[in-house]
Amino acid sequence: GAGVSQTPSNKVTEKGKYVELRCDPISGHTALYWYRQSLGQGPEFLIYFQGTGAADDSGLPNDRFFAVRPEGSVSTLKIQRTERGDSAVYLCASSLTVTTGELFFGEGSRLTVL
Amino acid sequence: SQQGEEDPQALSIQEGENATMNCSYKTSINNLQWYRQNSGRGLVHLILIRSNEREKHSGRLRVTLDTSKKSSSLLITASRAADTASYFCATYQGAQKLVFGQGTRLTINP
């Protein structure tokens, strides 16, 4: 596709449920990032992939959060036993290479945990 | 953890005026980037300035970088209503982890 695609755009779930958020990066981009953004705040780094491997997962808040990128393209962010504090916009971004250049962002997935 | 911190947190000006936003960071950098985010949308890259550059222009945008003070500024000249958005600076912690500040919310009044 022309840009980074994220689905769903909105997700409402109940506390304790399992959620998957999907990111389809720009074709050919090897680097993929996940961020979380709360209202009025800047994006908070969660995890970075170079190819299929998680090169830096230091931002994942706890073991309820997990992300995969099995074929080096599409990535899925998985949240187990959701809590109300997980409510936020989850942003995905991709970059052409691992070099320190610009990121291209998707529109985000807004997660609301009731 | 936040690497860059923007100042002011919010800025409201009249259309046609210039808007200046500042960013301070903590560690040494290879480059500094500025992004814009319209309400409810993803971030859009505006400009990247490398550590060996002091000033860079792109259209109505002017970015400066002072590595001795660990600070950068973004100037938007002749502001328009469409410039209303949040603006974030971002720097790399290590080789690959791009970290954003809290942002400046800019409102352009017609």
C-alpha cells in the first residue's frame, strides 16, 4: 500500500479481554516501530523490529504486552488481560532502513478498555 | 523515557504571525527530527537536522540546532489555520530507538 495501515482504527473491549492490533508497513520497509500515545502526551516507545526480530522491546510496559512480525512485514501487537490503563492510541511506524532516518506513521488504533 | 522536551506546551497565535517552538534534549545526538500531528491522526515527518548542521529550511519551516545547549527550535513563518496541530521533536536513544517529547499544541486563530 501507499502508507502504513493499521487495523482496527477503533477497538472497544472489556477489562480482562485479549486484544490484537495489526500494522501493515510500507512495502520494503525493514524497520517497524510500535508506540503508545495517551491523550495530550507524546508517543511513548514500545518496541522496534528490524526484519523479523525485536531489536529493542524495552518500552513494553509488562509481560501482558507482546508483539510479533513473523515474516518481516506485517506486525501484530498483542495485549492480554487488558486493563483500563491500557486505553490509548497505539501507533505503528515504519522506516526504510535501520539507519537513523524518518519514520512513516499510520493513523493509529484507538483502544478503549471499559 | 522522554528525550526531548518541548516548550511551550501550548501556543495560540493569530493567522499570519510566526510561531516558534523549542525543544531541549539530554544526550548527544546524530540528528533531531520534528513531526506534526493533526488531531486524531498519525504523525507526519516535517524536517530532520543533523548534528553537524546549525540551521535548515523547508518552505515556511526553519529549524535551528545548538548542540552545545542541547536545544532546537522550530519556526513556522506566516502561519495559516491549517498549521493548527501538535508538534513534536524526536531524537534517537542509541542507534534505533526514536524517542519523542511531550509536544507543543499550536492553535492558529483566523
